[in-house]
Amino acid sequence: MEYESNLILRHLVFDTIEFKRTGFKSESEVKYNLEIHISREHAKERYKVTLDLNGEKEKEYNFRIALIGYFEIKNAKEIIDKESLIYQNAVAIMMPYLRSEVTLLTAQPETDSVVMPVLNVSKMIK
């Protein structure tokens, strides 16, 4: 296919899913802290991308979700900027899964289910 990406997602797994209640329903906003970790298997063009999201709704709950994607680059010798391909595209591919899990995790009794905002991955990476 002419528009097929050179970035291939081989596996996607949730490594950590935690929810800790700290109180009852509150009017506070959910605050997020997202960390992105990328490692490379040097012998091959394989990458492990981890999105580690911590969320807190003050006086109501805390949560943590770690999502790991295992990627490969096809035709790697032809790709000039592999770093951008991984940082921007891998994170963009993984974000909908992370957002969906936030919604599922916060759909608990006595909480309002949270829909995490869509993030501009390009801006976030810079």
C-alpha cells in the first residue's frame, strides 16, 4: 500500500493500572502528569515506548496507568529521522488507548467518568 507507515506496532500492553480513592466526589479538576520513556534494542530497529500517566482529582482519587507499545521500523535504512518517527507517531498511536483506559478507570461508583482531553503530541514532544 502506498501510504502504509514504516512504523509497525507489534504489541500493546497495560503494565500498570491503579486507582486509589482518597475521598468522596469533589468539584476539583483532574490534574495529569504524563511521562514518555523510549528505549531501543540496539541490534534491531525495535523500540519500547512507555506512556506513564498519573492523575489526581484532589480529595477524591489518584490513578496511575502505564501503557507500553513495542514498535519496529520497517525499511529502517531508508528512514532519515527515526527519532521523530518514534517520538511523534508512536505516542500518537498509543494515546487513544490511554485516553480510553482513563475513562474506564474513572467510571467508578461515586465518581464522574473522565474524558481526558486530546493532546497535541507534536507540541508535547517539543
